[in-house]
Amino acid sequence: MRKPQFITDINKVIQISEEERNQLQEVTSQFAFRANDYYLKLINWEDPSDPIRKLVIPHQDELAEYGRWDASDEEHNYVAPGCQHKYETTALLLVSEVCGAYCRYCFRKRLFLEDVHESTVDISKGLSYIQQHPEINNVLLTGGDPLTLSTARIEAILKSLREIDHVKVIRIGSKIPVFNPMRIYEDEHVLEVLKKYSRPDQRIYVVTHINHPREITPEALQCFNALQSAGVVLVNQTPILRGINDHAGVLAELLNRLSWAGVAPYYFFVNRPVVGNSAFVLPLKRIYDLVEEAKSKTSGFGKRVRLVMSHSSGKIEILAIENGMAYLKYHQSKEGDYGKMMILPCSQEAAWFDDLPGSEKHLRGTV
């Protein structure tokens, strides 16, 4: 298996000038840096605004005062070590503190702080909780990135979940298919494991984190095909990010290329107000217009994507923003308000649900 060379020291990225590397020391002392030689080759180093560069290379803007570490209040959803239960039928298991790529916009960047240990090696208490709650029919493996784990560890987790009869769907959130695709298609064992536990009536879904069409390389396509041949269903989610994919043509190309490869467009997210993310933030109106223009350029398969805010109260879908008003509904709700419509004033500057006047009146039982 070809193993990419991982780089965690910004000084070893020789394509960056020594002056810039020195300036970034303060950033990397607070926010982790992790990349590999395969992914770094996707960067056009002649272009300082290259979107792939912005995805993984630190920037001084990350030190700007903005946001908070846990913008979706995940701390209140824990029911056991490493296990969250926010929505009735879905549980999350944070099984890895390691990511292949450390994306600069990551909404869980708090996991990489030395004093934070939300992920756990011992998931027995989380499994016990899931076993005792038959309403949970799907489990999301997340972190970190579960596909950075050893194949033996992945197999042990999948085996344990398949022993719980009411768990029908297992989801794996991962950047690996585009960050280190060789990890999948060159490892016959991991493909055998996935095939064993992705059954005709109980599928495994890999939720890929593909942010830009340039990440869909021949190697990535080979990875997609290997996963699909193993019976895995692929869907994709990405936030809309300033300077990375904030162009309707880029988003349309992403939707098209995903659809052509059999990767279902799943969610477009509004970037959460997380510490260090100010450079990626866009106004809600701008995001909505970009998404609608992109959808106009793609087929019905691309149009399946939903634009949502993953708020502490639930997933809030943006149906329209017109004439200074936002038309929203709960796509998922922590308090059982699924489908609830909300019509709120939306200024040109509003970038999050909490920025909308009157939004607080729709919240109950939340932080």
C-alpha cells in the first residue's frame, strides 16, 4: 500500500516562504496543522488564493476574535463517553480524535486541544446506551475521521454495531476518500470488512467531505468505485466557504461531478460560527443565492442537495431568502419541532440563525 507522507510541521511545507512559515507559528500553536504529500500536490502554489491551499494551509485570519469552540452546543448532547443523542433515531459515536486532513474550517477543532477528550477508544458505554434505546436505527461514526483508524479497529466497531438488531444504518463521516483515497482502494481488507457489514437491508453510508471539484481526482474516483463495489452508499456534504467554493460555477461543477460519480449531494451547510473561522463566513443571503444559481446549472440529481444550518436546536433548512425575509423550517429538531416553518427578517449581513431578529422566540429547551 502506498502510504502518503503526513506533515504536521508547517516548516516542512517548503512551497511556503520562510517568512510566511515563521508568521504561521502562532497560528499552528493554537490550531493544529495536518496534511499529506498527496493532497498538497493538488495545490497550485503559484496562486496565493488557491482554494485547496485555503482548505488545509493555516492563515493569520484564524487568530481573529470570532465565534466559540462549540457553536452547536454538542456538549449538551452527550449521553455516554463519546456518544451523542440529539435526534430521536440517530446517535453519534466519536471514535477518533485524529483526522487525515485538518480542515481549517473544522467545526470540531476543539477536539484537537490538549485538554479536550470527547472521542474515546472505549465505546462500550456508548454501545450499551444505543442497545438500550430501540428508537435509534442509525448511528454516525465521526470524530475526527473514523477511516484514519486501523482496519482492525474499524471492523471491531462495525461488528459491535451489527450485533444491535435495531441499528439498520451505519454512517461514517470522512475526508479520506479525497484526502488519502489510496488508504481505501489499496487496502483489500478494509473493503472486505465494509462489504461484510454493508448488507442489502442494512447499508453502510460513507458521508464524504468534498468541498471543491478539484478534490475529485482519478485517485478519488477509484476510491469511490471501490467503496461502491463493496456495497457502500456515498453521499456528500460541505459548508459553503468564502474563498473556497463561494462561486455558483464551482458549486454547480461539484454537484455535477458528484452526481456523475454516483455520490449523492446531501447537504450544503452554512459555516458554523466557530473560533478561527471568520475568514470563511458568508452572509445567508449570499449563500442562498449561490446555491440556487448552482442548482439551476445541474440536473435533478444535483438538485437533491439541501441548504441547512446545523444549529443547537436542530438542522434548519433554508427554503428561500427573498425581499429581506428568510423562509426556514426544521429539517431535524432536538425538541420535536420537525417541519416547523419560520419566517424571519434577514438583513444583508446576517450569517447565522441567531442573527435573525425574532429567532429566539422559536427556541425551546435549548441552550
